[in-house]
Amino acid sequence: MRTVVFDLDGTLADTSDDLLAAANACFQRLGHGDMLGPDDRLTAFHGGRAMLRLGFSRLGSVEEGQIDAQYPVLLEAYGQAIAVHTKLYPGAVEAVEALRRKGIAVSICTNKPEALAEELTLRLGIRGLFGALIGADTLPTRKPDAAPYIAAVRQAGGTVGRSMLIGDTETDRKTGLAAGVPVALVTFGPEGRSIARLQPEALLDHFDDLPELATRLLA
């Protein structure tokens, strides 16, 4: 079965403001105030540790022990306010539903911890649209390793050789290369059209274009 696998953060939904707020909660508790702002949205989509590393760098010292200590604090803060500002990108739901009508399986492969990804997709009302959800801790490895992607395809009832990935970062591009599948990177994510530098098989400017694009790449 043909399958389209979606990344979550920065691809299906703009989660940046809630991610940044969770990181800032760590620095607030340490007495530093907000260390991250709207201009750091790209870092937010690279994960909690990347945000903490950036914040500590602005304080003049980056120690992995500090990051390890604050990461659980960040996850707790994020879990308590996971969908305050997060919004699905325009047309995302309609595109997923259109794929399903075409008989194309859909799933999610994200580097967000599985429990948080499940909670977020439930809050956004989209969990029931996807045949599988693989998170950062579902398997021993995470993207860009191919194993989580392969699991996302197979658990949705698909075939890896007839699948593709929709993402927004270099991690997603590398995942597609590792799995040997085509990748479409969204241009409405954190990098905009500069994401073309990664030379994916396709660029996705709007979810309205996805059904036709997927049909072509999965032919």
C-alpha cells in the first residue's frame, strides 16, 4: 500500500511558541528570565536540548550536565501547556483526508517523545486520521535513523518501497535518504524556501498541493 509519513512539529503543526515557552520556563526557574524569543523558532523545531543549549550559550556557559538536568523540567512544562498556541498549518487536515480517500495510508514519525506526540495530536483532533505514530522514544533509535520511519510505514499497513516522507528539516531529509524514499520538504515551515538547499525530491508550498504531489512521487 502507498504510504505518506508526516513529521509533526513544523510540518503538520506550528508548535514553536509552546516549545519556546517550555524552554523559557526552565530559565525562569533558574532565575534568568526568558532566554529565547520569536526569532528562535527554527531552533525550537530542532528539539528541547537544542533550545536549552542555545539559552545556556547566551548565559555564557554550556554544560551537558545542565542540559541533562533541565531537559525533564522542559518536558514537564511542555506537557502542562502543550497546545496553548500550537496550530495546524492551513489545509493539513484536508490534505490528509484527501490522501486517505485515494487509498493512501498515512502515519506520523516524529522526534517528539511518543506520549507528548500522542497528547498533542489528540488535543488537535487529528490522531484518528493516522494509522500509526512513532515518536522519539518508541524505538531505541530516532530520526534520521531509518528504523522509526520504516516502523511508521509498516504499522500503518504500508510498504516502504511505495512510501514517502513529508518534513521540514535536514533531519527529515537525512531520514529519507537513509530509508531510500522520496522526501517533500515544506516551504511554510521554519526555514521557508531556503529549505530547497537540501535538494529534496519535492518542495511543498501548501497542503492543497499534496494529494497531486504524493500521487506523482508514489507512482
